[in-house]
Amino acid sequence: MHPVTPSNVRPVIAVHGGAGTMSREGAAAEQQAAYHDALRAVLGPARDLLARGGTALDAVSLAVDLLEDCPLFNAGHGAVFTHDETHELDAAVMDGATRKAGAVGCVARIKRPVRAARAVMEHTDHVLLVGAGAEALAERLGLELVSPDYFSTDHRREQLRRALAADKAVLDHDGAALVFRQPSGATPPLDEQRKFGTVGAVALDVHGNLAAATSTGGMTNKRPGRVGDSPLIGAGTYADNATAAISCTGTGEMFIRVLAAYDICARMAYAGATLEQAAEAVVMQALPAIGGRGGLVAVDRLGNVALPFNTEGMYRGVARVGEALQTAIFRDDPVARP
């Protein structure tokens, strides 16, 4: 492997806001612009932090913080409802330098779940805390707690109503296209009837360190207590300075079954695959073999970026220090290559 030193590292961050099918023709220009603007509003501050010498861990934490605050995405404010008309949010963070990780699952009162995940990593000997235990830790450490209805939006409530009428669980925030309407009648670029709404970020900093963070509201009409891949280290989130950092979005149960994030790093470490080769093999072969749909963002120790997805589109963006921000929705949209 080539040595990585601060002098030859070019900091970079990549983010995703969910993958799914798309209809460029059916998406109004103003709605496309809203998603591009939202991604840029996340990438800009995170890139600036990296440019000031900030850590990859701080950059991904900031990016996911901002994604959690944006109701266009299924994390934090604007999270989907469970079958019981509640919210249960999951998040994880991992530091590639130490391979320390923290995660929370099934939380309903923590305003920014990714901060709670980092608190688990930094203030406990554990990796994953769930429910009341995670919320008690957050309260003890002074993290902001909110009433559960903080996460609710009318769009998500109507989405649950339709899912209940259909008597099915809708992965992530599928189904929102039926209710997410602007006064002009515009619809989101991705068909949210078939969209996976997890958000995440990966970064490489000037010190050569990698980090990953992921956050989600889960799936509409899910059984209370269901946990997907996002807070499971190795499934939806993973980072190791020796290989890469990965954050996933898609059919969570399938990402768990193939250990998608870790499998990419394993292919690189043990088989000598490049980041692009490993990510493509997992997303385009291993996942589809068991019906898995979705995508991921990844960055390796040399700053190469991979953004594969096996759906028709994925909200995604890349920001390298010293370069313009790049965002994309549809498969043929230009975005940074390795």
C-alpha cells in the first residue's frame, strides 16, 4: 500500500440522502433544485470544516446533523412513523483511526440521534444502546431532548395512513410521493413510493483519518422495535483507516444479511480489490442476489470516492477541499469520480 501522510492527503466528504426509483420527467425543476440545495447546504459546511484541518469524525457528524434537521429526508425532523404512530430513530458513527464506534436504536426523544451515537462511542464502553437506555445517557450528558411530536410532519402522517390502508410496511420513507405535494403539484425527483430514506456521510481528513456516520427514521408502518442496518456496525456503517469508510441506504434487512459495509473493506483488505471494485461487487452482485436494493457512499484511505446504487437514482454529493461542490440525483447526473 502507498503511504498516506498529511502532505499527500486531499480531504473529501461524500453524503447520501436515500436511494430509489426516479422519474426525471415527472419531477418539477423546483423540486429538483430543492434537493440539490439541501445537499449543498450540508456539503458546504462539512467541506469548510475539513479545509480548516477538522477531523473526518467531526465532518461526518456535522453533515448528518444537518441532514437530520432537513425534513426532505427520513432522519430526525421528518422521520417516518411506526405502525403505532410513533417515531423510532437509529444512528451510528465510526472512527476509522481507532475503529471505535457508537450507535443508538429505537430512540424517540433525542433531537439529533447521531450526536447520541457519538456519545455512546466517547462516553461508554459499549457500541449500541437502544430505547430508554440511550435516551437516559443523552439526558445525563446534556444532549437536547424533544417531545416525540417534534419529528412529525403532516406528510409523514398521511404516508402512514396510506400504508395502514394498504396493510403493509413501506421501507424507509417509501410512499411519500402520494402525499408530498407542493401547491404547484410538484413531486420529489425520486419516487418516494419506492425510496430508501436513510442519510449518511463518509469523510477523509487532512490527517489521513476516515470516518462514517448514518442516521434514519427506519421504515413507514414498521413493527415497533424494528432495527435496520443503519446502527449496526459492519452492516450499514463502517470505517477503517486501512481500507475505507462506508454509509449505506436501502433495504436494511438485506444489508444486514450480507454485512454490506464491512464486506467492502474485507474485499479490499483480503482480495486486493479497489474501492470501486469492492463497492460495485457488493451493491450490484451480493445485494441483488438476495433481493437487496439501495446504494452507499464510500471513500478510501487515498481519497477515492465510490457512489454505487442499484436503484434508478440516489440523492448524493461530494465535496473535495479546493473544489466546487457536486450533487446528483439521477443515474446520469455528473458527480465526482475517483
